[in-house]
Amino acid sequence: MFRKMRRFKQELSMEECFEVLKSEPRGVLAVHGENGYPYALPMNHILLGRTLYFHSATEGHKLDAIDADNRVSFCAIDKGVAKSHDWALNFKSVIVFGRLLRVDDKEEALNATRQLGLKFYPTADSVEEAIDRSFDRVQVLKLEIDHISGKRVKES
């Protein structure tokens, strides 16, 4: 169903793909938007096991789109490195295809929110304060992965 990577010598292993998803703080989520246009937006994420979690408002374009068609893609790119005396970055990119689902189980949603907060907030106490303040206005989403691929890229 999914294409094989054309530049197979640059292909990342599954472990490398998951390391990029684990270490990078954000990526771009693409959904089937309105009027035939794709809708892509930057999103913070957390990888728990082999599942990506996101947080969202409880309504909006993204949720309307996944209610209509929950097939999505998500792209994350690492920071890259430049070799000495070279302007071009060498970086790793990962593309995930899957189905984005609303998390209705409160404990699962709370755990994902807490783990996502710990990735960004300075302390566990500040995470708990944010959860107490706004968890009732958060929709947690999870991306169940159908296919994942990654590659090493040199900009030049």
C-alpha cells in the first residue's frame, strides 16, 4: 500500500525513526482539509511506546478534518549538523502515516498530557498546575501508525 523509499541507501532504520520522533519536540501534521485542500500545521508531540500523542483544543479545523477522514501524515525533522566548512545541513527526516483518533479514555489522556508537559515544562509541579488549570479544555489525540519511513538528507 505504501511506496518503498526510492533513495534506499539513505533510509533510516525503524530504531532511528523512533529516536527522531522521541527526541524532537515538534513536527508538522497534515490532514485532509476543507474544499480539497490539505491542511498542515505544526504540532508538539510525545512518543509513548510506538504511539504518537498530541494535544488540541476541543474544536476547530483539525478536529473537523479528522472527524471527516482520520488518515493523516506527520513529519518530524531533527536539528541536523553541518560538516566542517560546509553550509549544507545533514539531517534526518521521518514521515508517519496513520489514523489520528480522539482519546476518550480520561486516564490515557491525562497520562499523555502529563508526559507531553514533562517534555516542555520546567518542572513536574508546573505540569500539574497547567493540567489543573486547563485539562478540561484539552482534546488529546493519538496517531496509530500504519507506516513509517525516514531518511538521511543533505541539503545540497
